[in-house]
Amino acid sequence: MNTKDITAKLALLLIILLLLPCNALAQKKKKIKQKDQPFTVVIDPGHGGVDPGAIGRKAKEKDVNMSVSKLLSEMIKEEYPEVKVIFTRTTDVKIPLIKRATTANNAKADLFISIHSNASKNKKARGCETFTLGSGSSAEAKAAAMYENEVILQEDNYEQIYKGFNPRSSESYIIFELLRAQDMEKSAELANLVQKGMVKHTGLPNRGVSSAGFLVLHKTVMPKILVEVGFITNKDEEKFIASKEGQKKLAKGIFEGFSEYYKIYGKHDEAKAAGSKKAEPAKKEAAKSGVPVFKIQIFSTDRELKSNDKRFKGLKATYYKEGKWYKYTCCESENYNEVLKKKKEVSKKFKSAFIVAFIDGKKVDTQKAIKIFKKQKK
């Protein structure tokens, strides 16, 4: 390895070390959220002002994003007046990515939903898609994140603000894999519910749930998703997402996903929720008391499935239950490292797969379980 390569790797490590404390501090602030604060949703209409986002034949992404965001807000307020809705922008102005995240963090928000419209050089590309934070579950997902992140190049002092992050460098995206576990479970659950709602109400092709390194998601410290409502670069889809009827259907789909999520997590504080949603024992449990059991969660559904259901894609799955949801998992083991290796293979079939943990049949915080595993291994 030459001196240039060593210098580059040291620089990347420095970026990672600088970014991690920011999240740790934000997480600490999150924990002191007042108990009497209402459930808060931050809606982020992507782009704005001199940053139009992607441009179709007639429509501009920033306008589509804002229209869908406002409709979503109206639906939430009408159905759940107790929920507080905050916008990162309410007018046609440019807002830096860091300020969008700061708005959510300062509000101690419970959810962050960023609304965008997709674009591609392939004019035939179609469909809606929902993203969680990650290093990129596919080449297309990575490309989408790079495109959205390039907006920081228009910001003043972006090198200092984003600690040397280069949106065009694939190496910079390593940090998102390291931070992905943060709020991952709830983010993935919300993403799946929103994606299901959009497909149901719009009839658009289902591009599924993916992970990618979106800076605006990285900087927020609550469950968060980024929604791509459709391709503005596709002639037919542009007409749909730019129309009032299309935007209502999109907002309805996102709202339905939010509503299902809120019914599970929104009406109780964290302590009450933990006590009311005890995970039922899966069909196979560890015999040793106090030993963490790790599993890979592949998806959730509101009904029990047969063991040979095609949706398992050949995997042997069991479930645990929270509320009305059957949450299916596979690859159970007391060895976290083994499950982590298997997750790479499982993710090829289920892009939004993530690791969950149990102790004595009860679901526990995954990071806490990993610490226990490492301690017991010693």
C-alpha cells in the first residue's frame, strides 16, 4: 500500500470519527424528550427555491414534493388532531440538508418523512420506492442517494459542515453502514407500511423498500424514511405525480402507512409501549437463560402465514407478534457474528432485512444484546 492510499484511508477514518459523536450527542438530547410532548412528525418536502430537484417535461420536483407533503399534513391533522406536524419548509425556498435534519432533531420529533420525486436517464423507469438509511442495497439505490446528496455542493462551506463528506465518492458512504442500526427497526417498519400504502392507492409499479446513504436521513436521530413518489422523468408518470388526483392518491398511501405505524407506536410513551407489546415466544427459543438470541427480520404482515408461503422465498421463517403484526424472522442463532454474515445473503432477497434480538423470549434492544454477547464471549 503506497503513502497516497494510507493517507486516503486515514482521512476517511477521521470523517467517520467526526460524524459519530454528532449522532451520539443528538441521541442523548432525544432521550430527554418531555413526556407530555405530543407525538411529532416532521415532513420534509425535498429541494426548493433555486434548487428545483429533478425536472420533467413540465413539472418540477420541488413543486410535486410540496404538494404531496401538504396533502399528507392535512390528512394527519384531520384524522389525528393530537399529532403535531412540522415542516422543514412551507414555501419555495432552498433549505440546506443539515438544517432540515436540525429542525427534526430540535423538535425531538418521533418521525421524519422526506418526500421526493425520482429521476433516471432511462425514460422508461417507473414506480414508487421508499428508502431507509444504509450504505446502499443496490447500485440504483446508491445512485439515488448520490444524486440527492449532491445538493450540498451548492451550499456554502459544505466541506466543513459535512466534515469532509464527498457525495460523489463511494468511500464516503461507508459511514452509513456503521450507523444503520440506529432506529433501524422502526424505520424499516414505517418504510414497509408506507410503500404498501402507496402501491395500494396509486397502482404504480412497486420498486419496494431499499436502503441508501441519504445525508438528510443520516443527520436525523429518530425513525426516518425517504419516499420517492414516482419518476418525473417518465412521461406518463410525470403526468400522474403532477396531477391533483395523483398527488391525493400518493398522500393517501403515505398517510395510510403512517396511520398503521401510529396505531402501534404513537399512542403510548416508550415505557408504556415496551410493556404493552411483549414479543410472543417464537417457535424456537434458546435453552440458556439470559443468553441473547439474534434473528433476521425479513418482513411484517397482519396475518399468520403458512410455513411454505412463497413470500418467504425459500427461507425457513418463524414469527413473533407485536400488536396485530406478525413479524417474520429467520437464521436464529446465539452467535451474532454468524447472523451478521447470513444477513448479507438474506438481504439479497429482502432488501430491508435487519437484525433483532431476544433474551428469554422477550425482544430487547439489539445494540444492548450485542454488548451482552461480546461480554459473554470473553
